[in-house]
Amino acid sequence: MTNKAAVTTIAAALAVGGAAAHAADAPVQPPAPLGVFGVDMPAQGKLVLGYAPSLTRVQGIKIDTDWVQPAYIVTHVPSPYTPVGNHLLRMVPESLTTTSQSFSLAYGLTPNLAVTASTALVEKDVDMTAFKGLSGVTRLGAKVGSTNGLGDTSLAAVVRLHSEGGEQVKANFGLSLPTGSTTDTISLLLPNGTSPFKRGFYAMQPGTGTVDALPGLTYSNVDGAWSWGAGYRGRIPLDTNARGWRYGNLHEFNVWGGYSWVPGVETTLRLNASTQGAIQGHDPGITGYAQGANPAFYGGRQLSLFAGAIVAGSHFGAPHVQLGIEAGVPLYQDLNGPQLARDWQLNFALRYKL
């Protein structure tokens, strides 16, 4: 918490002086795409409440950039994290669907400093196929395993560093706090035909169990009906969790453009790129014949394209409301696999400004 206090103090100092002092004279910028953090800021003394459901589906399996079939995995891919030690995998996920309901608030402390807080309810459903016995390619059956609960909670500050003409530069820094569980259990069909409850794989847990640093920087500009920008945000675990593991460092980059057809109606196009390392360490309580039990089969590199729209509530008689939608599909994936590949993502947002 000492580091967080220091960052907040620095942010406050930047917010009241320097180039940021001219922010009040800047042109009003349209909202950034839904998947971009650190651009939108409430005015001083204003509060914005947000509700943002999202739906993400991954299906099909890749090793690096190559698609592979379940039969290949159960005959060629070993893992040291099975119940019998190093052995071929015998369970293959067909798909994983993640539903998240995020709740957030943002408050403008000064014209150039805002603070935010958010948390989410998360549900994950994996469709897993088991192959009979410890060898061969005979399918035994399939079963859906589910986990749900509160996810991690984030606190952040956004500081306007520069404002000139239509362009603005903002920095943000936050912490993700481990309010989500890392010990949820699931029931899946095993190669021996039983379906006991066991601790879910890493990707099935609602939380990470770690305190993560969330640094970021954004640039945005506007000229008439056109707007554009670029941004970076990282997620860096500060230590391993109580179960002995941590996610790899995540670095995410966004480039976008937007067009306002009329005031309060904007469409956006966004390129999202990210790179993330494999999980470090392992939880002795997570074993299994599926790829999700192996920490090495997490992380990778991807590029996705998102299209969205944001509409002000004044167009339908609710001036304090803002609605948004965004949909994305992958363009490129290089995964530390075997790993389920991204298929599509759908984001929604409802914001109420007080």
C-alpha cells in the first residue's frame, strides 16, 4: 500500500500544474472504445457509475500458430501434471465461455485527476471431452464444468499530463486486488468414467490470487467528427499467490479511430494486440489429464479487431445515460499451446453520469 500511496501523491501533483492546467480549454473528446481504459475522465466533482457485461468464447486448439485436433493431443502431448505423473493428456476442451458482469465507478477529483474502482461477477463454462483409459483415441464422453463467483477488484487513478488543441495525453496507474477465488472446484468426466469434484484448472478460477500492478498511458486526439488514439496497459503480478503460482506479465496495446455521425452517436474501430507469458509456479492441488492443468500451456501473442458504437442517452430521453456495444474477432494468434484459441468477444456498457 505504500507504493500505491506514493503513486497517488505523484498523480495529484501532476494533476494541478504543468501542461495539464490548460485541460479546461481542450475540445470535448468523444468516448474511447469500450475496451480502452484511461481515456475517459469525469469532470471535477462528477461521478460515473458503470455496468459492463461481456461474453467471451474460445474454441478450437492451437499449438503456436497451428491448429491441432483432439486425437493429436491425446497421442502426442505429454504433461507432468497428470495424476500419474508425466503422461499423455487424455482430456481435451472443446470450448470455454466466460461471462463477466463488471460494476465500476469513476469520480473526478480535480479537472485533471480521476479515481476509479471496479469489480466483476464471473462465470466460466468449459465443455470437456474425455478419452477412454490412458491410451488410444476412443472418446468416452463429454461434460460441461462450471465455476462462478466474484472476480478480482481494481483501483486506479487517471491523470491528464498534457492537453493542447485536440490532443491529450493521460497516464494511469492502479492495483488489482485478489478478491476472486483460486480454489473453486469443478466436476468433469475423467478417462476412468468417474466425475468427482476437483479443484478447477487455472483458467477456470474466478480470481488470480495476486496483487497486480496496472500501469498505463494513452494518447487521444479529435478533429471535427474524427477521433483517434493509442494506448498501453500492463498487468504485472507483484508476487506469487498463496497457492504458489502467478499469471505471466500481460502487456496490451490498442490503436483506434472513431467517427461521430451526429453529436452523441459515435462508431469506433480498434486494433488490440497483447503478449503474455506462461504461468509461473504451480498449484499442487491442480492436477489433471487436460492441458489446463499445465502452467506452461498459458499465454501467447494475439491481434484482434473490434468494431463498436456508443450512443448518448439524450437521443432517447435519458440525458444522463450512455450506452455502448463492441464486438471483436481475432486476426492472429500464437499460443503457448495446446491452448484454446480466441473465437469472439462481445462487450456492452451502460453508464450513468451524476
